[in-house]
Amino acid sequence: MTHILAKYLVDARYEDLPANVRKEGVRTLMNWVGVAVGGSREDPVKRSIAALRPFSGPPQASLLGRTERFDIMNAAFINGVSSHIFDYDDTHLKTIIHPAGPVASAILAFSEYHPVSGKDFLNALVLGVETECRIGNAVYPNHYDVGWHITGTCGVFGSAAAIGKLLGLSEQRMVWALGLAASQPVGLRESFGSMNKSFNPGRAATNGIFAALLAAQDYTSSDGMIEAKRGWANTISTKQDYREITEGLGQRYESLLNTYKPFACGIVIHPAIDAAIQLRNQYHLTPDMIARVDLRVHPLVIELTGKKTPQIGLEGKFSIYHSVAVALIDGAAGEKQYSDQAVRDPRTVALREKVTATIDPAIQPQQVDMTITLKDGRKLHKFIEHAIGSQEVPMTDQQLETKFEGLTDGILSQAATRVLMDRCWQVESLPSAAAIAQAAVPQG
Amino acid sequence: MTHILAKYLVDARYEDLPANVRKEGVRTLMNWVGVAVGGSREDPVKRSIAALRPFSGPPQASLLGRTERFDIMNAAFINGVSSHIFDYDDTHLKTIIHPAGPVASAILAFSEYHPVSGKDFLNALVLGVETECRIGNAVYPNHYDVGWHITGTCGVFGSAAAIGKLLGLSEQRMVWALGLAASQPVGLRESFGSMNKSFNPGRAATNGIFAALLAAQDYTSSDGMIEAKRGWANTISTKQDYREITEGLGQRYESLLNTYKPFACGIVIHPAIDAAIQLRNQYHLTPDMIARVDLRVHPLVIELTGKKTPQIGLEGKFSIYHSVAVALIDGAAGEKQYSDQAVRDPRTVALREKVTATIDPAIQPQQVDMTITLKDGRKLHKFIEHAIGSQEVPMTDQQLETKFEGLTDGILSQAATRVLMDRCWQVESLPSAAAIAQAAVPQG
């Protein structure tokens, strides 16, 4: 398996990518750059910078949204952290992997060190996403269920594959890069709700670069590290479906299944937020009209986001109660609705206490069934089959731009934001992908 | 559990260490420095240097046995690799963890960046070893059996704990350091036989430093990352015995169970080598006197080391026949006896063909029964109950020095070797532990 995948990665060219795959790759990049800039003023980024500055190598690569420069591995880490802080990045719904974080962080930093054309950049991004998502498919859901943060454990393969591609590794060296990547999984679900969650895609990016750089110098690994008896899949999961890794390489693309979040929280809450906003807008609801809100949800929703009384903004993202409350009050669930202030707002607290969520095994994870009982006795009902931002109801390019502008607001000027968005949309025509990172640095 | 362990680590002082624990800590250090210098000219070290040099931070820390300097995290990685290349480092037999690699690599590099007294250094070493071995006990053997390289997965906790101690972290920050460590396990058994094996203790050292540095800047993790439902132990093992982590902290020390290899090969051949050297020395044997050598061994010995005609040095380590032959000829089985040249030496080849090994289920893995038949008809017999280097028959300090000298031969002068060994023995009186690293750098 490892060899088949490595051979594909070595041979795959930009010219082979179908137009829809290229387009989705560009959208993936666009969405990721926005969230990475958006997170750049947050504590996890500041603390990472303070911790790592004394040890960084040459100032090879930019931090998105900031003026400091670090060596490519530390820059990739910090950008990876930044892009996941708001939990607002892209999602491969089949595995709940956030694909861009580990891969884009790695290749964007690398492209400032080593010349990479926009076309090669996009190819590496698509191949990295392909690698991590296919490996994720092979072990999901068992691997995730037991406790691994699949973005970090699979993401390291994506980073190694993409950097290995940009380094032009031979098949054997690509096998070693994947083997060294297999040796460095990152992240446990227990850390959700702390800064450790955004640590994971960042560290996966670094580890993948580290693996590929060593392999490029003939630092060896074993040949079947993904599939062998004592290899990654057998060690880290009770399910191994290797066809997911090798079947249809170059024919079906996991990149096409990538989605972007309209709301700044875990995807399992999106149907409930979507329902709340739709009912709010349709019936012009205000909090004082609402007697109670009843949700029927998939069990995972309560497991992941069952926090009843969040105390800080980050905890709010793991609270379906808070999320429904702000959606009903503001008609939105962006970063502003998940500030520390927002979770302590008395109006929000009062409304979230009226929200009840009941597990219903008949409800799929992407669905919700919401009933709002008004004080006047009316019952309003909304069943969401697929939320906005899902594959079935994707965000439009325009919606991605609006999201992007909201994230860069206060960090980049409107003019700079326009330039940065244009470079993302036009990545394929850039002589050097480093132009994207450069445009993400605030001027003056 | 994580909090109990963190509190212990924060409170534990050098002055609390019993004399025998201090002594074993010094022996652990001594053995580790020797193997780290010994590996410093091997390909995995050279290739790591080539790969990482363009990205290293300031030249903060030495590479043992070399003149290059790297930032502390890259230096810790490379020294950790170097110390495990020969598979000649220390072993905590209860878990098969090689304890020093992840911990000593980290704290020695750190001590060149941040002032650390010899006493604090030794305390951190003991605490790091305690942390990784106790966590290892909690999940061994299931965790190892499924495929994890336990030195890398538990070693990261040892490194984080030791660096956290040297940074003077509060209990809360130590909890976060352990949590970020839990997020970065390293190593799969599938990689054994490749350079990836020595990668693992090195990367564990780096990851532990990374975790502690971030925690020191209030980069948070969750509070129960070792024991919580989706935490490390439940995710990574089917066995969790948390008493191993928390019972008798500061009373019983896993450090006391550490052992050192007298011979540069897998531990299952050690009884046979011990028997051969004892008979050789007792009867002043030379190869021309020997008609045949008959061994009765546990089945595992043949399974693991049954290679009859090794062609390269590394294969010699998996040949009980070669090992017995060199032991009879040289009275030793160090790295020199496992060179490519050594396995092709005609005298060795001739003698190894006279060695026969027979499986005897009555023989334990740690035992051997050897009969040497001389050409004059005499039969010499030796039964080994516990080989030299076991916990029951530990290597003497003098034997550790002989091993050390063999490893540094050709890298450091005899005078420099003496200075380095003395600094190790006298670590507790050093004003700065950095003096050890400095003495391990070749002069001129």
C-alpha cells in the first residue's frame, strides 16, 4: 500500500488534475488562508511565538497575519495552529479531517524557502489532501472513536506527501517519508476545548516536513509502514480498509468532498444553527418570544458538544446550547458569537437554559430536528437534512469571500484583503506561491 | 493521575533522592553519554545533520562526538538518534523502554541553553526516567504488543517532565506539558531494522521539549490527558493500570531497575556471550584449541538470532553463532565485533561453523547451557543463570568504563574520554551540567 501510494504521489502531475478538482483545491486554499489570518492575533499564536522564538532557525517563512518570520517548520506549526483556533477551517465530512491545516501550513511555508510555482503548489495541496483523507477513510470511524484527533494523526501523512512532492522525492524516499510520518501521529480528542486542539494540525504540518526532509537525505524507514503487521493502521486502529488508500488513485478525488464552515464551531452543531437562523429569520423571532427549544440530535452531537454551561468562548464552541442561543439572538455564529464576553452575556445564558437536546438514533449526524415553542403557544418546526456549508448545500465563492473578509477585518486592510483573495483565486497563474504568504503579512 | 504526577514532579527535590537512586542515575547518564558519542559517526546522524542544518536555530547545543552545534530541539533529536543506533543503550526490562535516550538527550541540550546545576540535572534525569517508565508500566505489555515502540511513545512524557522540571513549571503548567506530550507519541515497531528505530527516542526528546516550552508560556492542554476517557492510555492501549503511575511516588524508583548492555546486540544472546567469555578467560582458550561448541537455548534465541551466515555487521547482531565466535576470540562483543569486517573474518567464520545451538524448552530466555569440546578431548561446561548486565548481575562501574572507552575510541582522545567519564561520574558536583556536553565534543 505504502509503495502504491508513493508511486502515485511521485507520478501525479498538475496537468492530470480535473478542472473541478483544481477549482475545489483553490477554494480549499482560499478558505484556509482566511482562517489562518483570522486566528493570528489569538493567544495560542502569541504563546507559540513566545515559546519558539529563541529556538527558531533563519527567518525563512511568514506568519500569516503577522510580521514575525520563522524557519519553515516553526512557521508551519504556528500557521497550522492559527488556522484551527476558531475551528472554522475546512472539513472532509467522511472522516471529520480538517484537510488544509496540516498540508497548506507546510507547503506555504516551504514555498517561501524553495521556489514553488502556483501550479505545483496546487498540485501538492491536492495530493496532500488526497493522502490524508484516503488514509483517514481506511481507519475511520474506529480510529476516531477510540480517541484520536484524526486531523493530526492523518494530517502528518498529508504534509509529508505534499512536501515530498515539492522536494521531488523518488518513490523509495517517498515511502520513507510516509514511514517517518507514520511514526509521528499527533493528537487526542481529550484535548478538545483547550489550545491543544489547534496544536494538532500545526504539529502534524511540522512532523510531515520533518519526515520528508529526512527522507530526502536517505534517512530510511521500513517499506510497509502503513499496512504491515506492526505498522500504522494495525497499531492505531481496529479497522483497516486499504482499498480506500489505493483504489481509484487519480480517478476519484477526496478533495471534491471538502466543505467549508459558515459557522465558527464544530460541524456537528451546524444543522442546529442553520435551523435556528432559518426559523429566526422566517418568524422574526426575538429571545423574549421563546419559551423553549427542543432538539433531536445524533448521539455524537451530545458527546462532542454537550457542554451546558460554557465559561469561556472556546467552551462555547463545544456547547450546542450556547450555539443555538446565539444563532437565535444574532442570526449568526461567527467568531464574535464565541467570544468570552458572548458566553457570559445574560441574554444568551437565559436563552441557552431553554434549549434541550435529546438523543435520537434515527437522526443522522448531519441532520437536526428543531421545535421552538413560543410563549404564545405556537410551535415552530424545522428539520434540516443538510446544513449550509455541507457538500449538498456548499458555500458559494461569494460566501467564502464574505467569510474571508470577516476574518481578516482588523488585521489586513480592505485593499490588502482584496489582493490576498485574488492571489488565492489565481494561485495557478502565480510564478511563485510565496506571493500568497507575502500578501498575508500586514504592511506598515 | 496527570495532576498527581505533575504535583510530584513539581515538588520532588534532588535532596529527596535516595543514595542508590542517585548512583543509578549517574550510571544511566554514564552509559548513555558513551553510546551517544559512539553513534555519532554513523549514517543516521550524518543524514539528520544534512537534513536539518538549513532550518536549525541558534547554535545553542552540542552534538555529542561532533563539532556541529544546533538549537536545543534539533540537537536533542540528533543526540537521541545517535544514542540508539547501536541498540546498545540502557533498558528498563519491565517495559523494554530505553529510558535515557528521550530524557538525557533533552536535558543535556537544554543545559547548554539555560543554566542547570549538576544536581538539578540528575534530579531531572531521574524524574524523567520515573515518568516514562511508570507510564510505560501502566500500559505494558498490551501497548507494546499491538505495535508501538514504547521508548518513543512513553519517552516523550519523560522528556516533557524533565524539561518541565528544569523550567520550574507550576503544577498546572506541568499538567499541560504532559498533555501536549500525550499528543505526540512517536514510533512503531514495524520500523525496527531501519534508521526509523533510532529516530524514535530522538523525536521523543524533541517533542517533550516542545511540549514543555509551550506549556511554560501558558499554551494549554486538557487536565486529564493521561487517564481521561479520550486520553492517552485509553486511546493507545487496551490495558491501563494507573496505580503504576501514582503509587509509591518518591518511594519506589523505576530508575533502580535500569540495566546496561555489556554487548552490542540483542539481549537474548547475552547469556551465551557471557558463558563464552567466562570459559575463554578461565581456560585461556584460543580458537585453535576448540573442536566444537554446543549450546542449549530457549526457543526465542533461535527465532530472533538464528542467522547462520551473516554477511554484514548488522546481521551479525542477529547471529548467536557469530556472537559466540567473537566472544571466544576477542573476549568481547562490542561494536567492533559487529563490523562488516568482523563478520567476514576467516578465523571468526571458521569458529562460528563449530557452534551448534539446540532448543531446550527447560532453558529460560535469560539462561544458557554451554559445553565446549576441546581438540584434546576435554569438555568445558558453563551454565548461565543470569547474564552479566542483567539486574541480578549488573555491570560494574569498571565494566561501564571499559564499554565507554570502546565506544569513544577513534572519536575522542583517551585523555578526553577520561575527562568526559569523570564529569559523568561527578555530575552532582558540577556547577553546570553543560560541562558534560562540552567535554563530549572532539577538540582540534
